[in-house]
Amino acid sequence: MFELLGIPPQALFGQLLLGLINGSFYAILSLGLAIIFGLLNIINFTHGAQYMLGAFVAWMLLTYFGVPYWGALLLAPVLVGIKGVIIERLLISRLYHLDHLYGLLLTFGLALIIQGLLRNQYGISGLPYAIPPQLSGGQNLGFMFLPNYRAWVVVASLVVCLATWFVIEKTRLGAYLRAATENPTLVGAFGINVPRMITLTYGFGVALAAFAGVLAAPIYAVNPNMGADLIIVVFAVVVIGGMGSILGAIVTGFGLGLVEGLTKVFYPEASSVIIFVIMAIVLLVKPAGLFGRTA
Amino acid sequence: MTAVTETETTGIAVQQARAGMPLHHVAIFVALLAAGLVAPFLLYPVFLMKVLCFALFACAFNLLLGYGGLLSFGHAAYFGSASYIAAHAAKVWGLSPELAILSGTLAAAVLGLAIGSLAIRRQGIYFAMVTLAFAQMVFFFSLQAPFTGGEDGIQAVPRGNLFGLLSLRSDFTLYFVVLAITLGGLLLIYRIIHSPFGQVLKAIRENEPRAVSLGYRVNRYKLAVFVLSATLAGLAGSTKALVFQLASLTDVHWSMSGEVVLMTLIGGMGTVFGPIVGAAIIVTMQNYLATFGAWVTIIQGCIFVVCVMLFREGIVGVIAKWIRKPL
């Protein structure tokens, strides 16, 4: 048995893995926020609630309709995404001509409504969601025990993040999207339906959040408050990374998750504030964010 | 040509600001004072003190949002930490109430200076996210720090004797002290808004690059208004700690930051008297719906949505439009 700075390897790698998992959620959520902000110019405060809704829809699908995990992993993002599209069409689309802050306030209000409704119905104690049988158990790697499900979460998030990056940076659809982010009027003049693209982008960003929620359901108990605290950390992640670059959002998300995990090992008291401390330092040194462009 | 006329109008505005209060504002302040003096004979004083504390909190927040154009989503940090420091000062250090309130307010000012100087490095939507994130950091600190009592908070804070003479144990006596603090705070905010400093703030809110090109050090003005707003929010928080004899995690939670935004929005952003109306409405609503649990959250969310979609001027903003005078 070897020890690292007096820390047993199981504890070290266990926390690192947990950090990587949190980092996956930071990455997916900040990616969604960045895409939505790029095109809609609003900060989607409902993002946390939509992540939570993803977990809840997965739980409801299983409990009321018997849909297993794998079905929910596809179905929940679609359902929550459709809900996002409806919200965008009915409410958010009417605010584009106003100051950014109204979008923030509107989505904050929506988040309160969603959380309140679920808290009324299901309480705050949290509902258990079982790990799918195909992914139960784990591997003994010698230096640590790796639960299969946790490995799956990290791999699935990475794949989804990289796929999103690929679509946005390397395909024709992504080129339209980037062009519309730069200048929607000009893109519209070329005959591309920009309002529809905006709606679908919002729906996609929301679906990403819900996907993260389904991944999180078996790890954390399904709880109406699970998104509220997470979204504030994700805001800090977004400030640190800057919303200019997709790859930047992914790298910052995973990186900060790891840093948080390491802090839990070496100085647990600071683990809940470390990301905010990093944010303060980044604001001092490079106010535009690590990957941000100065406006 | 336009430049000349605009300088002239700004000059007139500054002159008006120096000339003193317009008559209808004097009337409103007198009416507020009269209502404040009569109210404790009709309504429960603790409820009224809660309204007063939140009215001051919302007005302090509105100074930043309505006049500085800066949306802070973390004002609970100053309200709550001032509340903790005042409670700690009164209970553990045994300070008299005026000194306890002063130390809480000072703590909020220092915190405002620290967070503000970092937050003004980003603009717009990032500013809101940065302030929210720092407020969450203050929340986690309050959760873990040894002196805050964690989940229990600081309970049974003694109200003590004002200046060592006047016992504040009776709700009735305390009410008039709180009324004096709140009205004093409101008059100070009024003075700030209508001072030359306030006029420059408005210029920055309307067109920041232009204010820069006119030679104003924009960041100093922003930081100054941020610290003023945090300090006054701290005054409200410290007073609240003595009223309820309690400082708890609720005061530093993000939902508190959301509530003060809601009060300002419903009353009217950028109006002097709007946040008072907003605070009265939200506190009354919480009082009546306290037994319904999560419904308060749902209704607050609905008010947010309705205000943003249909009613962006707020109640006092709409009235000001009717009578065509700024309120």
C-alpha cells in the first residue's frame, strides 16, 4: 500500500473521480448556457431547474410508466427540450428587444415556479433512483475501486460534450449557428430562418441540461433543490471560462471539477468555496475569463 | 448643437437637484412619516418593522439597479452578513444596539468594497453572475464559520438599551427606532440620487462609453454606488437582526437576493418610492401565505414572470406615468 502525502490512494482517487463527475455536469451545463447565451443573449437561470427536471422526468418515467434508465436517457431530454421550446416561443422570444436583465429575471421566476411545484408534490427529502443493472458493480483497478456507473457518466458526458463541439465547430449547421451569433440580421437576409434556429438552440441547450440530470439521478437522490445550488457554481464556472469558446467551456468544467475534488482531499473545509476563490483570482488577473474574448 | 442643449439640460437637472425636493416628494415623505406614526396603533408592530427593514433593503438595492444600472444578484450577502455581525456584536461582545447596528453596517461596507471592486471588472450579465457567485461563497462561509451557529443561526439576540438609556425590549419602543432608521436611510438615498453624483450615475447607466469620453472615471462611480448600496443593505440587515433577535442562513441565501429583486421590480425600478411599495406587498404576502409552504415560492415565481412580461415599470412606475411626474 503506498501513500501520497499521507493520503490513502483510495481516498485520493475516489475524490478525483467524484470531482470528474461533478466536472462533467459543470461542463455539460456551462456548455448549454454558453450556446444559449451566444444566440439568445440571455442567461438562462432556469438551466438548473431544467437539469433537475431531467432527473425528475427520468424518475417519473420509471415509476409511473416503467420506462427503464436507457429509455429515459433518450426520452427525458426530448420531453424537457420540448418544454423549453414552448417556454421560448411563449415567453422568452418576447424579450429579445429588451435589456439582458429581463431575460435573467424571467428565467429566475420560471425556475422558482418549477422548483416550487415539484417541492409541493414530492417534498425535499429526495427520491432514490436505482443504477441500471447493466452498469451496477465495478472494476478493481488495484489502486482504487471504479464503480461502472461512475465511469459511464464521465465517458457519456465527454462524448456528448465533444459531439456538441463537433457539430458547432465543424458542420454546416454549426456554421449557420456561429454566423447567427455574430450577426443575426445578415444571416436572416441570406434566407435562413433565424427565429426557428434560436428556438431550436434553446431547446437543445435545455435538452443538454436534462441529459445531465438523467445521468445525475442514480448518483444523487432526485431532489427539487438539486439544480438550484449547482447552477450558481456553474455561473462561476462560466465566469472563469468565459462564454466565448465551446472547447473552453468543456475544459474549464472538467478542470474545475478536478480542482474541487482535490480540495476535498487536502483541505475539505474550503471545498465548497474553492471555485468562487478561483473566480476571484481570475477576475483579478484576466477579467474576460480564461477563454474569453474581451468585448 | 445637440451637445450644447444636452449640457444645458444636465445643468438644469443639477440645479434642480440642488434646489431641493419638489413639492409632491415632500408631500409623500410627510405622508410616509404620518402613516409610520399611526400604523403601530392599528397593526402588529413586528410585522411593520419587518416591512420597514425590507423597504430600506429594497431601496438600497434599487439605488444600485435603478440608478446605477447594475443588477446585483447577491445582495443577500450584505444584508445577511451585517445581520450576523450585528447579532454577534450584541450577543457575544455585549455592545449596545446602536453600536451593534453600526458594526454590522460597517462589515457590510467592507464586504461591499471587496466584492464590488472585483465585480465591476465585468459588465452586464456577467456582473449579475459574479455577484451571485460571491454571495453563494458568503453563504457557504456562514454555514461553516464557528460564530454563526450553522443551521441554528444566532438566536436570542438581546435588544439592549439604546445609548445605554432607552430599553428596546418593548416592540412598540423599538418600532419608532426602526422607523427613524428607515426614514433616515430613505432620505439619504433620496439625497444621493438627486446629488450631482447621482446625475453622473444616471449618465453612466444610460451611456457608459459616453460618460467615459466626458472624462468621468466610471469605475470609481460604480464602485462608490456599489459600496453605498451594500452599506445601506447592511443597515437594514443589522436592524432586522435586532427586531427578530435572530440572524440565520435565510438572510444570506440566494432566495433572499431574489426576493429583494422582486420587491424592486414589482414596486418600480428606478423610482424613489417603488421599492417601499414592493417590500410592503411581498412581506404581506409572505405573512398570509406562510402556512402554505412552497406555494410562496410558486407565487413569487409567477409574479416575476408577470412583471417581466407585462408590467416592467412596476406599480409606482405606472402611477408616475399617469401623473407625468417622477416618483
